[in-house]
Amino acid sequence: MAERGTKLAALCVQALMGSWRRARALGTACCATSLAAMSWSLATTPGRALARSATSSPLWTTTTTASVPSLPLDIVSQQTARIPPPIAVASSGPATGQIGLVFTSRQIGFLAAVPEPQASGYASGATSELERTTDGGVSWATVWRGRDIVLHWAGRIGGSVAAAGIGPRGPLLVESADNGAIWSQVPVVLTLPSVSPQAAQNGGAEWYWATSTLYFLNRQVGFAFPDAMYGQDAAWPAVLFRTSDGGRRWSAIALPGGSPSGGLVFVDGTHGFVTGLSALTASGSLRPGCTSRIWETADAGTSWRAVPGTCAGYLLTSLSFPTPERGYAGGGNYAKSSQVPQLAVLATADGGRRWSQVFATPKHPAGPGGEHALEDLSPGEHRARVRNGKGGRERIVPISERFFASVTA
């Protein structure tokens, strides 16, 4: 009965869509029969249903208890008829194993996740997913799934959405240029200047790619560098890679007297900064008072020079420029080293020409055995992301207005 009513109701709806004269021959019998069937279906089916308000203007409202539309229902008059909107059914939520999130607008966003981790190696047995939201994160739907692939980064390459990962054949990018309707897998080639015995043992190019984060200046030019969240598990010696073809081929770029440590940012199309670990002394030890420093480029990352006066006695791992003039660099010492400061912030107010330390912890808030470092500093949002332990575990730490007032003073 319900199926018959639904078909008849479709003919009746033609009246609302401008062809009511052709459907009118069915007359009142058509509509009455279809409404009876619809009423029977609604009355016997549990769940959410649509009902017309009996106490206000003829608008459709959503109820949580199944009910029958009030009668008589005007579905002939083109002037007063209303068709109930569809009920949006939310998904069960984003997948587990989330590793990256990027929004292309206020409503459309993409989440990269690895709900099934690898059984061995870099990707064997793993399943990765890309999910999309079109309602600002209220509901999510899977738009891409890959087997034997481990994703580790999600972001934008020009106008495209992309994710980086390791697959059966090595490093790759997964890209979509149409907001997730069609996806393509692109192989990635990394050219290493040399491979240390440790890097070779851990997979060479795959190890570097799997522990890197990406930053794209535009559709063609981008950078791959150590993700500070991996801490001491990242590839070593660290390498800064640059691409000029949208991420297909990557080549190593030298940091004179150092190696990248996790922070990179550009203030315009050519001017950028990167944090790095200073070169070791001839005896293989860190340089006293200059564990890390900041490098600068004026040619979109083709060449870099050390910024004078930026030497720090701890590891710098993050960079942020809320404005072209005001910038911040964050980092600290590993707690296990028993050195202070464990958390520290440098700041500049003149576009990176001069830097000074504006914050440092006097003791170890992590306690014995912890490993903390400022990995992401966002003054505009009054928060900081802190790496907690080896292997990429992290937590969001709320930062007080007083702290940022002192930093930006």
C-alpha cells in the first residue's frame, strides 16, 4: 500500500512543479489514496517524521515521534503548498587514527586518517581514509580509501586538496582538484644528497618522507622537512627538500651550517624562515649556546642564510608569523636532558631582522622522563600545541591572555 501511495504522490507533486494540468485528471482520488498510504507508512514506521504545525503558520517542523501530517493537506494550489525538506542524516563521525585536517572554506573540509595501522614495515596491512564534510564538521563521509597506504599529512597544494603518505611502491601524494569528487595517486621521487647508515637501515627516502611535514608556497613550489612531532624518531641527519613541480620530484636544499628542525613559514611569495639545528663541532658535540638558530630566504627557498643573533641554547622547532612584521619561534630542551629552558619563545617585531627571547620556563613542567617542546604556536588563537613524548603524541595547552600579552609586548 505504501509503495502504491508513494507512486501516486509523485504524480500529485507534478501539480506543484508546473505540470498540474496533466496530473489533475487523476483528481482528488489520486491525492487521497496517496495520502492514506503515506499516513499508514508514517504511523507504523518508528523514527523521525515530519509534521505540520497546528498552532502557527503552515511551516514544516521536525519531531522525534512518528506522526501523521494534519489533514486536509493542500498539495494542489501552487501558491500555498509546501514540500517538507529532507532530514539530514549525520554520519557516525570522523574516523579514528586522525593525522591531518584542512578546510577549503567555512563549510568544506577534509580529514586524513589511518583507522587501521600497518601490520609491518611502513604501510603493509594499513588502511587510510580521506573524509569530507560539507557542513562545517557536523557530519563526515569517506571520499577516498587506500589499502596498504599510511598517510601522514593533509593540506593544500594551490587550489587542490592533497595528502602525503607511503604506499606499496614508496612515497606518494593523493590529490583532488575538484573538492574531493575525483582523487588521483601521484608517485613521489626524493633525491637524497647522501644516506647515512641509520637512514639506509630505516628505508632511506621512505623514512625521510614518512617523518616529514609539507609546506606549499604555491601550486608548484613546496617544502618537505622534519615533523617536530616525531622528535628524535625523525630521519637523521635531517634534510630540507624543495619541489618546483607540485610535489612530484624533490631535491635537497642546503642550510649553510645546519639542518632543519621542524619550523618553516613564508611571509610572502619569496621571503621565508626556517628553524634548524646548528652543525656539530669537529668532536661531534653541539655548539655551546647555539644548539639551534633561524635561517632566512629571499628567493622562495632556493638558497638560505643564517639570521644573525638567533642562536639559542635549545632546539627551535616551530615558527609562526601572524603578520609580516611580527613573528614567533618556539622550542625547548628535552626533559630527559635535565636542561632548561624546557619551553621557550623567541619573537620579532621587524619582519625577522632582530629576534629576542620573550618567554622561558624556569623548570621542567613535564616531570621526570617527559619530552616536551613547543611544536605549534598560534598567538591569534591563544593556544600552543606541545609534543609530549616520542612517537608523535601531543596535547593542546591553553595559554593565558597574560602570557600572550607579555609575548607581544
